[in-house]
Amino acid sequence: MSLVAFTAVVTLTLLLCVLTGPERDDLDEFYTGFGALSPMRNGLAIAGDYISAATVLGTGGVIALLGYDGVVLALSTALSLTLLMFLLAEPLRNAGRFTMGDVLARRMPGRAARVAACAATLAALLPLMLVQLAGAGDLLAFILGFSGEGLETGCVVTLGALMIGYAAIGGMKGTALIQILKIVTLLGSGAVVAALILRRFDWDPGALLAAARDGSGAGPAFLRSGLQFADSPAPRLDMLSSELTVVLGGAALPHVTMRMYTARGARETRRSMSWAVACVSLFVLVITVVGFGATALVGRAALAADDPQGNTAYLLGSRAAFGADVSTAEALLFTTVTTALFLTLLASVAGMILACANSLAHDVFAAFRRGADGGTGLSARREMTLARASALAIGVPAILLAVLVKDRNLQPLVTLSFCLGASALAPALVYSLFWRRYTRTGLLCTLLGGSLGAVVLMTGTNLVSGAPHAAFPHHDFNWFPFTTTGLVSVPLGFFLGWLGTRLSGRADAEEQRRRYEAVEGLILAGAVSRTGRADSRPRASGS
């Protein structure tokens, strides 16, 4: 049944991409879908991009294995999107057009800002792509019940090719519809499973928590803070670093922020984000119930034996919710759960490939052409062709790297993506959108210095070496005391941006202040058109 469902999903999603893909050579259609999605559908697409396969499986596993600390992690994901809604969403929509490079170049025209933005986009999203591609083989092997190195590698390659096709054929609108299908299926099936788990405990959340505590083997500590960082030299600071990284990093990842440019106006942006936050909040509730249900019904020891990271806890908990005797309807529901995870995997990586391809084509190739020929730039057809070719150029190396690293613990790569988002992209966006005197030198120091700082610090964490669960468990070059880098690298990113701006000199700072004041109304309130004349896209009256 699962194989039939997966075949149907692939066929349906490819058909959606073909039918909704760009009909003509128009950059607005390919990059933003003409802003044709309603706020509800755009909000569902934002939530779909935000909730990746790594989030579903990883967060569910942390809740099942570590209890309270996992719930805090899940709540941090919702808080991150809330931060994006209140602080960055509308300014991003007003200042940007297609990519993060457009936002940064609004005040700092030139190729340096765009190339740096593209490099930061690729650096932040490539590790996350590798994790999800590498996990594709294991996930399908678990669901379909087959094994074998060759079959798992074939799954990675096949799914990677599908994801490249989604991004290249469907563009923004095609991938948005896949994200909508994914989030509706994921939340719908997850809500039913959560209800079945609660029914097993007579709809008493207290009974569920007590059973999870007993099944964890950790006793009362399972429902208290500190289990995740018990071995850390500074548990409280380690937890603070982790939550800071998730909240800031998740809000600034480029495949999420690119959805801000698809809203037609400020009012639509607010309504879209309201829908997205509501969906993510429901996801947090569902994943919490399913995670605790997995511990209560399966047991923490059995979950850890199946996967030390707990990545199969969501599936095992869903299966256990049905009990020993599974009816046809329950078997169909479990197939829906596995199909939702399969869709999540496909849609998440497709969105990341699209974000990287758009940045490479628009911020590098098109920007260099504009600089080389005096401003005429590439034709729309040429830029769209380059964007599709960029999807292939990014996807193929990602597939090859995923095949090479799929047998290792890839948790450091997930953490690295969020660290880069929090340490480089978040400071750059905050400074660019709100600091009048922020200069090009400050921007480059933020992006390059913040990224370099996060990477260097990450090599010293216990996720990389010095622990049984590390990527290199037989080596020990663990010198950084925390699991994530956020507590040091986030202040470093902000400090380097400030320092670079100060070192630019008073003349550069005053020039940037004048440029910012010229577009301040546009960035903060959408008071004038994006081009300074008339916006080429339809705008809502509330913008």
C-alpha cells in the first residue's frame, strides 16, 4: 500500500508542477508566482517551507527521548516564526523583490552585497539539504521494509532528481502548491494520530505524561529541564545557546524568507504569517503528543535502540497508537502518515533548492551581467534558464555529497544551518532593515565573519567529536563547551557588523544614512513603490 501511495504522490506532485509552472518567460511569475496565492494558501506554503523533514523527525525524536527539553525545542520553532512575523516579515516584503540579495542591495547597490548574500544562502541551506537527502534512503527503507546499500543510494538519487525537477519546472507557485499539499496532509494525519494516542489514555494529558515518564526510564527528570544537557559543563547556558540559535536561525533561513516576497501587500503579509504561525503552533501540539505517546507506548529504550537520535520515534509512535489489532482504516491512516513524511521530505528540499537556484541566478549571474554591460542585464528568458540550470548545478552535487555522508551522524549539519542563519543572516537582515548607518563593509563583515565564526566554533562542539553520538566518535577535538554556537557566534555577528561599519569611516556612514532615509518609508511601511515609480506587481490597497 505504501508503494502505491508514494507512486501516486510523485505523479500528482509532478503534475501539479507542470500545470502550475510558469507559462511564459516572466521573472515575477517564476520567482513569486505573481503573488497569486491568497493569504491562507501563502501562509500554508510558508508553514510548509518552515516545517522540514528534519524538524518533524528530529523534534519528535528529541521529545520522545528527552521529554521537557524537547518540548522547549518545539516551542522555540513556533517562537522563531512569530519573531519573523512581528520583526522581519513586512520589511522583507517591502524591501525585497525576488531574493535576499535584493533586500541587501536596496541600500547597498553593487555586486559585492549580492554575491555575499548568495554565498551565505548556499552555506546556510546546503547542510540542511544534505541531511534530508541523506535521510531519504533510511526513511524509505523503514517505511517500505527493504534494506540494502544499493537500494538506499538509489532512493537518494531518485528523490534528489525529483526535487530538482520540482524546483526547475514549478518555480515558486508550483513548489508552493506542493508545500500546501504537504502541510495539510502532515497536520491532518498528525492530528488524528494525536487524538488516537490521547484516546488510549482516556483523553487525560496527565495520564499520558505519567506513562511517558515511566516509559522513559529517567523518572521525574524526564519532565524537568536539563536532561538534554546533563553532561554539559554549563547546562543552563548550553540550553540558552540552543534556543537562541533555533529562534534566530529559523527566522532568517532563506527558503523561509523568500516566501515573504510572494505576498501582494503588507496586509497580505500579515495575514499569511498569521496562518503560518497557527499551522506551526498546531504542529508543535501534535508533535508533542505523538512524541510523548511514543515514549509511553513504545518505551525510550526501544526508541533509542531503533535509532539513537530518535528519528523514527514519530513513525513508531504513530504505529503504536493503533494497538495490536490494526483495522483497514487504521492501516490506511498509517499509510497517510508515511505519505505525509515522504511529501515533507520532497517539498522541503525542493524549496531549499529553489531558494539557492534563485539566488545564484539572480544575485550572481544576472548581477554580473548588469555590471558588465552597463545595466541592461539578462533577458527574462535567459535568467529563467539560468535559474533552472542553477537548480541542477546545486542539486547534483548535493545528491553526491548526501550519498557519501549518509552513513554518518548528520546532526552537526542541521545545527550548522541554524547557527549560520542566526550568526550571519539574522544580524545582516536586522542591520540592513533598521540601522541607518550600516555600510557595505559592515555587511560583508557580518556575513563573512559571522559565518566563519559559526563554522570554526562548530568544529569544537561535542556534536562533531568527543562523544559517542558525534559525527567522529573515535576522535576528540572537542574544545567548545556548548552544543551549539549561538551564545558566542550571534553576538560575534552583530559585533562584526558594528565594527565594520565603524571602520568604514564617517563619510560612508553618512552616505548610507542618506540612502536609508531615501527608502525608509518603503522598507518600514511600503510607502512608495519598490522601483521608485510604479510597482510592476499588483498591490493590495492595504499596502
